Amino acid sequence: MPFLDDTEALALWEDGERLSMLDRAVRMAAALAGIGVDAAGDLPLPVRDRLLLEALWHMGGDSAPVVAPCPDCGTLHEADVALAPLLEARDAAPAQLTIAGQRTDLRPPSSRDLAEAITSGDPGALALRCSGFDAARRDPNAAQAIEAALEEAFPLLNIQIAMQCDACSAEFARRLDPVPLLWALVTAKAKAALASVDCLARAYGWSEAEIFALSPLRRRRYCEMALQ
Ligand SMILES: [Zn+2]
């Protein structure tokens, strides 16, 4: 079960505060999968994000919020998105595309591909990295075609949630990104763990290690008693 306990959440939060959201995603995936950060950086994004979505499910409940302003009138909307259908989405295998008359295999990008594409400053770099097909580099529309084919083959690469404005009936879509959603849960869990240490250390004089040796339920009960 992909789950982050209090001490894991606290370590991730402490380490990730200074990092980009992409690096936070890699570190959360590493902790969830029990693998090193380098290996987590090489996980295909659909695999990484399935781990993050499963953790969202176990830590935050069976739905996740998506908040977006209406592009026409600016009214703020929130949709509660059920996670189960997203977790049931299956990748196409093998993912293929025909470019310039030749069929080529596509692979989903990893976090490392994404970081290198961002560094390159070329918006089409990520799509081209995911096809080993040289002819794609000579076709000006190749990057866009590869991107569309990747999103179709790997549904978790770009989760779009359809929304409709109550005020003006405009229809629009907003991406559900599991990374900031899970990071918000990790942050909340870490801060709650810190608060419990603060409460129990003040009340009983216990050390942080002694407090974390208690179960979350015992910590909560002792804290409630200390505050009575
Ligand atoms: Zn509107």
C-alpha cells in the first residue's frame, strides 16, 4: 500500500521545501516505492504518477480537489474528482506512431527526461526524446504528433478534468496534477507531526525520538490529555 507515515512525511517535507515540484515528485515516488532517488528519476511518468495517485487515495480519501477559474468570467470552481477511475486507466502497449511513412515505438517520458527537456528550453524536446526516430526531428509537426500520441497511449500523462461554469455555462478543462496535491498532504502531515512533538515535549519532556516511537493514535490521545 503506497503510504507515507509521519516520519517519512517529515523527512520529505524537510528535504523538499527547497526543491522544485519536479524534484519533490521524484523524492515522493522514491519514498513510496522504497527505491533510490536516481532510480525514481528514471521511472516512466505514468508509473511515477500512479504511485502518487495511489498514495493520494490512501492518505487523502477517494477523491481529490481540482480548483480552476472560469476562463470566460473568472468565477472560481472546484471539482471533486474520483480517483478510482484514474487508477483503472491502462496504458496502450506498445505505443506506436507513424511519422513520415515509418512506424516508430514511443516510450513514456521519465522525470529525468522532463528535467532535461526543461533545461534545453525547447518545448518539443520532451516529445522527441520519447521517440528514437530520427525522421521525427526533420518533421516540424512531429513533436506535436508525438505528444498527442503519448497522451492517448498513457492516460496519466495529462489528466484533464472537464468542468462547466455555473455562472456563464462555459465549458473548460483543467489538468489534475497529482504532484502538488500529494505534496500538500505531505506538508500537512509533516506539520501535524511537528505540532504533536511540540505538544508532548512541552507537556511530558519527551524527546522527538521517544514521541515518534509512539503510535499516531497514542500521540494524539496524550496530546488531547495534555491540553485538557
Ligand atoms: Zn464563467
